[in-house]
Amino acid sequence: MTTKNIMIVGVGGQGSLLASRILGAAATADGYAVKISEVHGMSQRGGSVVTYVRYGKAVSSPVICQGEADVILSFELLEAARWLPFLRPGGTLITATQEINPMPVIIGAAQYPADLAEKIRELGVQIIAADAAAIAEEAGNGRAANVALIGLGAHVLGFDTEVLRSAVEACVPAKAKEINLRAFDMAAAHQKDQ
Amino acid sequence: MKKIMLGNEAVARGLYEAGVRFVSSYPGTPSTEISEFAAKYDEIYAEWAPNEKVALEASIGASFGGGRAFSAMKHVGLNVAADPLFITAYTGVGGGLVIGVADDPGMHSSQNEQDSRHYAIGAKLPMIEPADAAECKEFTKLAYTLSEQFDTPFILRLTTRVSHSGSAVELEERQEREILEYTKDPAKHVMMPGNAKRRHPVVEQRLADLAEYAYDSPLNRVEMGGTAVGVITAGNCYNYAKEVYGTNASYLKLGLIHPLSEKQIREFADSVDSVVVIEELDGVIESFCRSLGIQVTGKDVLPLCGEYSQELLREKLLGEEPCTVSVADEIPMRPPVLCPGCPHRGVFYTLKKMGLMVSGDIGCYTLGAVAPLGAMDTTLCMGASISALHGFNKVRGEEAKSVAVIGDSTFMHSGMTGLVNIIYNGGASTVVILDNRITGMTGHQQNPLTGLTLKNQPAPYICLEDICAGLGVDRAHIRVVDPAKPAELEGVLKEELAADVPSVVICRRPCALLKGVEKKPALQVDQEKCRSCKACMKIGCPCISMAAGEDGVIKAKVDASMCVGCGLCQEMCPFDAFTSTGSK
């Protein structure tokens, strides 16, 4: 198989590191080589963050470039739009509909663009937009939005749902397991209903 | 057994398996996790030192003492440790000694983009560079064998992408090693002119021996594929090159990046039609090739600045553009910001309000430079806030209108000597120490003021006020303030700025992200009371924005999901519009 490229984008502190580890665990369980690339430090302070997960028979570069991502998982709408050029033609964007104003918008130096999900859909991009935080909230804790996002993308990430589910189970802290598995199941079911 | 590990974690595993006993480091992105992971092994003694120079000197001592030793630092940390680095090239080692240095091409979290390979050349020390996590472990282990074999410290060069990329690593057993017998050897270990003169030729011979070793070292390898293009590369650039050329090119993949083997490079160049050198930052390998008279493509088409990627190589070397889609709207930037509840916010609000010249330093609080706080005038390197302010004031005499701002960990790192300089040379500057009880920017590391060690063991209490007094600051001019009370801080600053003696204002409040720091219920805006004056917008809190309320009028609004109830906005609001939601 050719290398599968998954990007996880969001705002510092939203839990993208855990999401990348879950995908890495799923790829490893399926016997693939995997590379995960993350950036720590300054970007954690509420900045734009991106994590790359690549898996396949053999993986060289740890990063994903413009026009290469098979799937982008986005925790936030503006970040989905920012990183959209990284999606390959025919790739899938899975995004939470949450909007978090960046500082230039807060201080009135820039505008948060309106109707981003619609605009992306109009470009012919396959997009799944859902309120991941609300699903996680319903499952018991809004912080499980990262796992809900993986559930929403379960059908396009290249793994059997059971493999992904086991990876969630293996990667989340024991005390949060039940809520995270519930969030995963609810999100996967939500996607099937669409 | 295989495990997915970050490059930094794999380096730590390499330390463990190589039987390393001693680790002393100062945190610095992207190197920090090496020491944190090393500290998880009971067999390894691991500590945070106050700065990189101390850390490396401690490791040199451990090596003299016969144990395998290690220090990690970021690229600019090696500037601080450069003094012992250059000298230990002359002394050589007892137990193996490896110095990990992590460069940051692309400046994800750094103030410059320097290329540490110049240190290997300058100090005449061997340097190795792994390309992924598996090599991080293997190269680290081999470096210890070679360090003892060639009697030299080794530098392990990493970059952000290698340090912070994860891939599979094969786990092996630790090779426990006896501490070597200590023998006093002043001719080798006392570096004064008479001895050093005899050691310098040893250094030169060793470098020649290592260049010979490089030729058939397992650290370097040739992969023959198509011979139209031959790529000479090292580190993560090898991965980008493989992504672009696959088996259509041949590769000389260097793991030992200093010294280089002339014979190996000539043979490789002769086996291909053209040579491309792919290396981030400076053209170090390229210059070596050119010095041999080998024609190469390199920095004539590839940039000196920024991080490389397969996309960049495709564009610059093959003229290929990616196929992309994007929305028409302008996407606003999302720069990092001070966290909700950050104790630094009130300080920078106050400094800006007072119109002071602010000599800044390195840490989370460097974010005080960005809008809307915009309160910082200068930032150079660790500790420079205090020393630079002294020079600024000696020239301009603006002691009453300027302050230095420095974090607690940064003060311990290299702020103390600057303060001594102010006192010794009759300055009257005011130094603000942001004491948030942790090393924040790098992700919460302990430091000499926190009362805990890297291994989370209790440490003796070191009192910041006593240090300042001990250095010579009059106790009456060492003031401790809660930065959550900007009015009080302003009053204290006015008094100390007016004083004709050196003063220290300690703004003490723990980082809002620290475990155990109480989070209060989120605040909300009383729509009746808010007059849309935007006073609350001056503090740059990511939780507060101006939005249309129920009646359509634009008023302040708090994002309750982020707000930690620090109350700074309440201090700002002239109309008491911020009230507690009482929940969270």
C-alpha cells in the first residue's frame, strides 16, 4: 500500500497528542510501520498546532506536506481552513464545528471568516463536520472530543473500527476509559447515521 | 520487543542501555524530554542543573570519575556550555561522555536558527546525527563505545523533527558497567598552557583517526540506486530525500557528520553522475565537498533558512508544485498567547500602562511582547534582561523609566551575575522577577527554587529574597508582590523606580497550569453593567471577546469553557460587570 497520511490539527491544549498516539497504536497493531511527528513548546500556548501520523509498509518522512493528507482531523473550524491545502485531492476533512477566536480576532485586528464548513464543502472537498465536543459532553466529558473526532473518522482512517477502539482503550488513562470509549462509539454511530 | 518512541525518548533509552549513570541538563525545547525520560530509569542519576554550563561541567566531572555521563541542551544552550565544551576536547574522557544538542530549524520554539555543527568543527569534537528514533537509540549507544575508544566526548546532534517524531524502537537490555578506576592524571586533566600544548596535537591526531574511522563506520552508509543523482545527506533530510527520489537516486547517508571522510565522499561522488547535498541550515557538508573540488548542487538552490520537507525538495530540485485547495477568505493567524489565568498577564498590563522600557528575557513571558500587551522592548538570550538593562541605563540614565523582566528559572540560570554587575558597578536599575514557581515554557520542569528535583525528590529550599540580599540588594528594596493585584504592583514599582539604589520586585504567583493551583469558577459578564468600554480587552485574555449580546449590543463576553476565574478582568472593569458563575 502507499503510505497513509493523517493530520491532526487544532489549538494548543486540545489533546492532539493523545489522538496521534491512538492512531499510532492502531497502525502498529495492524503491523504497519508508523511515524508520528508533533511539535512541543511555544505552540502549546494556545497557538495553532499540527501533528502528523503516517503509516504503511515503510515510512520515510515524518511530516505531511501540502496536497498529501488522506485525512485531516480538525479540532476547530478555522484550523481546518488553515490546513486545508494539505489535503490531497479526494481526501477527507473531518472537523469539529467548534470556533475558538485567535488573538487577532479577539483584539479586532482580524475577522473570523463566516460559514467556513459550507465554503469548504463548496470547493468539492469531502467534509464531515460535527460538534465533537457536544458528543464528548454527552458521553460524559467534553475533553474526550479528540476521541470523538477519531470516532467520526473511523470509516476513513484505514482501520477496522474494532482495531481503533482497542487503540483508544490502550492509550487513554484508565479512569477516563469508559467515557472515551462511549465518546468513540457515539461518534462512530453518529457518522453512520449521516 | 518494539515500542513507538519519540526521538528524545529513544535517546534516553540509549542512555539506559549503554549503562549511563549520570545525566545533568538544563531544559530547552526540543531537547527537554531526553532528561525527563532518562530520569524515569532508577539506574540513572538524573538532575536539572541551573544552566547548561553547570550541567556539562558536572557531566565532565562524572566522566572523570569513571561513569558514563550525558548532558542535553538546546542549540542556544550549547552557547552557554561552549566554555567547558572546547576544553573537554583537550582533556578527553574517563567514562564515556555524550553531549546531546537539539537544533530547531524553522524556529518552532527558539530565538534563532543556529547550526550546532559549527561547534563540532570549532571544538574539534566528533558529532553524530540520527535520522529517526531507532537511530537515536543505536547512535547514542555506539557513541559511548566510541567515546571511550577514541578518548573524546561525542556530540549527538538532533533537530526538532527527530527529537519530536516517534517511530518503532527495538528495546534491549541495559549493559551495566563498573565505574572505572580513578587515576590522578594532571597532564591530561589540568588544562594550563604547559599541559594543553601537549594535548592539542592529541586532539588533531584524534580527529584524523576519526576521519579514517568514518570511512567504514556503521554510522555512515551508501545505498546505491539510480546513479544519475547521488544524494549526500544526514539526519532527517535523508528521510525527505528518500521520499522525493526513492530508489531513483543513490545515497551517502552520513551518521558521523564530523569529521567527514574525504575518501568516502570522493568514492561516492565518483560513482554517480551528479551530487546533491541536502542539509538544513548551513552548507557544512557542501563546503567540505567543494573544498575537495567536487561539484555539487546545494545551497545554490536550497535555502539556508527554515525547515526542509519533501515538498520543499520537490519544488526546489524537481520544479514540482503541490496540488492544493483553499478557501478564499484570509485565515487569521493563531499565535501562542499567555494562558487563561497566567500570572504574567497583570505584570505586563501594568508595565505597559506605566510606559516603561522593558528589557525582556526568555520564557513564556516573552509573549508579553505581543499585542495587545506589547510591553517588551528587547529579548536576546537567557539572563540578558538584567545585564542589558544595566548598559542601557549607564548610557541613558533612565533608571526611573525602565525595568528588566526575568523568570525565576532564568534568574537562576544566568540572571544572578547580571544583578551582581548592577550592584558592583553602582547601578540603580529595577529588576522584576516573575516567580511562577516552575520552569514554564518548556513544560513544567523543576528548578533550584521549586523545592523538588528532576526525580521529584524534595530539595533544599533556596530563598529568592535571600539570594538577592546576599548579592547585595538592600532588603528594603526587595519587594514581593502578587501580580494578580496590578494596582498594588504599580505602587511598588513606582517606589522602586524612584529609588536611587538597585531594587528587585518579585512577582510571586504559581503558574496557572500547575497541579494544585486552585481554579475558581468561570466569570460571566453582567449585561446590564457592561458599558462596552473595552477596558477588559487590554489584558489580552483569550477568554474575553466582544460579541453581540441578547439585545444585539456588542458587549464583553467570557468563554466559560476556558476561564479559570483569575479575576484580572474584574480588576480592569470600572463597572463591576464581571461576576462569578459559581460553577466549575
